[in-house]
Amino acid sequence: MSNKTKPGPKLTVVGAGPGDPELITLKAVRVLGEADVVLYDALIDPELLSHCRPDAEKIYVGKRPGESHSQDSINDLIVEKAWAAGHVVRLKGGDPFVFGRGQEEIEHARRFGIETAYVPGISSALAVPGHAGIPMTARGVSESFWVITGTKSDGSLSKDLCLALCSSATIVVLMGMNKLAEIADICRKMEKADLPAAILQNGTTADERLAIGTAKELPRLALEHKLANPAVIVLGEVVRYGTGAATEWPDFLRNGDLFS
């Protein structure tokens, strides 16, 4: 008789990467293949679910407007499925520890005696600008970067934006498309109205779209180019490196030091 016992309940929070289904890690693919249940978000490319076992239960728990998947209900589902089925994989876009609430889900599962693990993902904060040719740092241009949430738990824009604008750092704003007017206004007040800016929608995917200009123009750029979520906003001199920037920038920006 075998002495093997059924493994206990387990949660693995897995980062799926920024959008391109090939930008998922080998470890994440392996863990997906081991899962009994996969809870996946709205921005997950369906192709990633092909890495799951055929008999694995796959449950959509996206949080797009009009959908009822609250964080509390997801937390409860993690616990329910872990104890009922075994290994639950929580598949989240980008990196779950970058505004992805991955730590909250892990802490909740631990309170119920569930083993937990974390598999990092490539963050959209870095990969989406990079895919469009915009580096986070560049010698002589930017020596640091900030990643800021555009929507805190109370719905407001992070006050860290003002601190970041006091530096020469590259600034990436996630979940900030409904705050473009506020971001532009803060930049004007901080005398950074002409700071190079970009909006990148559906980054790293075949549907990627890019608009570039200056911070004061952010609302207009989104309107004219019909840009919406999911999108990443980038502020900083490194935006000048962006795909197409050399031909799309106004003359007074295109002829700056980066293109001389």
C-alpha cells in the first residue's frame, strides 16, 4: 500500500506578463501545468490557458466595469477551491506584486492554513514602454524611475506624482487613464507642462498603439488617438526615444539633444 497522501491546499500567485503570451516565464508555464484550478484575470491572453491541464478548472475572475468579481469574492474563491481541489493558480497580468494585489491574496490564503508561493511576471510598467523603444533609464538622461498608481483604493491619484516630478526620473503611471486631465494639471503647476509624455495602449500585443507629445497634451492625445485602458502613461525625457518619436515630435522637441 502506498504511503503517499494527497497534497494539501496550495495557492500559487503567478505573473502572466504584460500581454504578449510569449512573455511568460518558463516557471509560470510549468506551474500552470500543475494547477487543479486556475483563476485568471481580464487581461490574460486566452492562449496562456493552453498551458493548463485539460482537466484543470479554469475560472474567469476579471474586474472590468459591470463585472461582479470583487476582491473579497476572489479571496473567498481561492480558499474554497484550494481546500476542495488542491492547487490553485491565481494568474494575474504583469507582475502580481506591482499594483496587482498578489500579496493580499497570499496573506488571505495563509490565514486559512493554505500553503502559498509566488512566481514573478514581467511588469507592464517596464515592458510596455520598452517594447515601444522607451527605456526606463538612459545614460545622461534618466538615472532612476518611479512607478505610480493612477488609482488608489479611494479612487484618487497618488500624491507621489508631485514628488516624482521634482526629480529627473522617468515616471510611469499605471491605471491612470481616467486621471489624464489631473496629471496634466499637476504637471503644469509643477512647471513640467512640456515634459515629454506617451500613452501606450495594449502594449506588447498586436493591437499596441502609441501616442506621444507633452504632459499638458495628455487629455488631447487620448481623445485624438482614441486611446483607453489598458494603457500605460510615461513621463520623462526618455520618451524621446520612443518608436516613431523622431518623426512625430514637434520641431522644438524633435531637435532636442537626444536627436542631435
